[in-house]
Amino acid sequence: MVLPWLAVVALESFFSEPAILAFAIGWLFPAASILASWIKFRRADWIGVVILSTLVGGLITAFFTGKIEFAVIKAAPAFGLFGLVCLVSVSSKRPLMFYVARASESGGDPEILAFWNERLAQPGFVARMRRLSLVWGLAFVAEAVLGIGGSLLLQPHLVLVAEPLLAIFTVMSLLA
């Protein structure tokens, strides 16, 4: 969060770079983080890939529209998409948060995966997964609305800090 902000401030203040280019260079830090994760763990950080995709999409949109606001939206579209998928999955036998919880708990271990699949037969388990998907879905859609709204209403330098803080607050609140 700090490194992209510092990069943007330095590039805009000292080198008179166009704002969109400064933001594009600032996003090299999240890209490097995803690459480092790939090198270290030999697997994709899918959350990072989705967020980087939204960053690139925002930069492309900002470039073609000339509006820097699109470059600072960052993770909000990904949060919104995840939230919508959570909400759509609420009525299914296996709501999205079942898959998220199973993946985070199992680490790919076949025995733990089987245990999670067996839990679907337990009374009330699916209802708890649906409730979890509903709460996370609503929270992520709200985060997306606030993040996108903030990027359109606040100064770009403020959004660079406020939007990640909003995302961190949302996720930490949900985890708590």
C-alpha cells in the first residue's frame, strides 16, 4: 500500500510524469509481490492475480478515457465480483464460502478435503455455509460500492491509501 503511493508521489512530484504513467509504474510493486509468491511457492496467488487484473483493467480504462479515477479503483471490482458470486451461490448445495473454507483448511490434503465433503451431510452445516456466503457476499458488495465510489469522489492520492485500508478493514472484520 505504501510503496505504490510513494512511487506515484515521487514520479508526479519529481519527474513530472503523467499521472496515469505514474500509477502504472506504482503498480509494479503488487506485480512483483505476485511474481515473488510464484517463485517461492510455485503456485499462483489467485487473489493477487485477480487484483492485478483489476489494476491492469483500470489502467487500460484510464489510458483510453484519460480519467485517472479508473486507475485507482484497484481491488473493488474484484471484491464486488466475489461478493456477487457469494450471493448467487447462497441457494446452492455448496455455497462459495464452503469452497473457500475447504481450500484454506485443507491445503490440498485429500483426507481433509474428504472430511469437508462429508460435513455437507451434517445437519445445519450447509445452512451455516449459506449464512457465511450471504454475510461475506453483502460485505464484499458494500466494500466494492464504497471503493468505487471513493475512487470517483476522492483525490487519487487519498484513494491509494483509503481503498486498501477499506479492503483490509472489510476482510479483517469478516475474519473476526
